[in-house]
Amino acid sequence: MSIKAAPTPAKALLDPSNHALILIDYQSQMAFATKSIAPELLRNNAALIANGAAGFKVPTILTTVAEKSFSGPMFNEVTDPFPGQKLLDRTSMNTWEDAGVIEEVNRIGKDRLVFAGLWTSVCIVGPTLSALEQGYEVYVITDASGDISTEAHERAVERMIQAGARPMTALQYLLELQRDWARAETYDLTTGIARKWGGAYGIGITYAKTMFGASEGGH
């Protein structure tokens, strides 16, 4: 019996309504010791996913650790897309052990979670393994996370993948939310974010639109 293809997306793909995003500890003190990714690229990728999630109205949790006493403020690139949203401050290194965060996870009620933040081996591994054990489907945006060394970051990512987490990148996250250029209502949002934070891809969009008035949604 042959398989018959259908023009429908895989259930494993993300869309704006089927997951929650949890952004963890994008703070000054955590960034100072991050060496696995350049700070300007880290901030860029964090801005890309934060603006993408806000624009597509993905339910998003922003959490910090010891914000006032030690770790400092969260990156503006992460908080600006969510004006007025409360930051959930913790004492626990593992976000999943904080009752306030878990209360918000339960309020949102999504069984698919996407994580990104600092540091990969502690603040991302902890909640990822905990959520997986409790039956959640977990994705990790690896190039919007960082650690004290490349070794620490890579071993953390491997550990999470071995436990069942699914890795992805920041630009992949944004484009997976859009997925079809014919979706005119979010076309300008997606290309605008990509032009500002999408690196060489964003430069290409600017060039094509400026020189040829190009649009990916056209045929």
C-alpha cells in the first residue's frame, strides 16, 4: 500500500497557538561570563525570538534570577516587546522549581514549551529535563542560549537532546511561526523582524525589496 501525501504541515511544527515560550535569565551578570556565543549575537538572537513571539502573540514567560540583589536587569531586547509584562523573579537556578513560574505555565496551559536563555547547562537544562519528565514536549533555541564555554553549551545541548528535547535556531523559530509567505497579515511583521535582526538574510530582504520591489508572497 503506497503512502498518499497531503498538503498539510507536520504536527511537530510550531505555530503561534500551539506552544508557550519561556525566556530565562537574559541578565547582565549571566551575560558577563557567557563565552560560547558573542554577546552582540546573543542579544540579536534574543531580540529576534522575543519580537517574533510578541508579534505573533505567543504566550511568553519572562523570568529572572536574583534580579535586584545580584544578576541585574533583563536585556531590553527581551523586555521591550512585552511592555508592562511582569518579570517572574526567582531564587532557584532551575526555573521549574519556582512555584510562581509553574503557576503561570499551568495558567497558559500549553503542553509544548520552547526555552531559551542563560546559561544553557544550568538554567535551560534544569527546566527542560523537568518539563520532559512531567510529559511536556520541549524545544530549545540553541543559538539564543549561551554558557561559560563552548564545551559547556554543547554538552548541555547534547544532554537535552538525549532526554528528548528538540533543538532549533532563532531564525528558524521566527520563520516557523510564519511558515507561509501568503499569510499577508503577518508578512510585514516577519520580514520586518528579519530585516532588523536576521543578519545576512535580513540584508538580502532589504536589497530585494529596495531594488526590485520583491515579495515572497507573490508568484
